[in-house]
Amino acid sequence: TEPKNALVKQYQRMFEMESVRLSFPEEALRAIARKAISRKTGARGLRSILESILLDTMFDLPSMRGVEEVVVAADVVEGRAKPLQIYSERRNGQESAG
């Protein structure tokens, strides 16, 4: 069996390669589990759920400047919002200096 949150940790590592922290509040993780249960896919369906949630963000990640953290809340999992992008405080200063 895989360790708890193994898939989440894999995605977090991918984001870390771009120096961005990826976080999932507990309620988001529960929403992902509920979605897998409702699809009757169980643990095997978790990867496709996470991929569908993060695909656009992962595609845009290399060009995102100043993004420090991406937060996936429950409303993102339920399709009512997009992942929240949190920018670093230094963003404006760096852009104006360049």
C-alpha cells in the first residue's frame, strides 16, 4: 500500500521544482476522497481527480512569476473555483526593478 497522501506529496514535489508550495487544506482532501468514492474509483481514481484539478495550473506554472503558493480548497475540488495563487511580497519590487 502507498503511504498516506503519497499522491499529494508527488504533486507537491513537482510544484517545489518551480519553487512553489502546493497546499491542500484538510477539507479539500476530504472532498477529493468523496469524489473518488462517488465515482466508485476508490484510490485508483485519485490520480485522475488530482490531475484534472491541477492540469491548467501545472501547465502555467513555469511562466508564473512571483507565485509563492498554490492552495487547492474544497470548492476547487468541487469545480466551483480555481486554485488560489498566493504571490510573494517581493513581486512588485522585482518587476519594477527589472
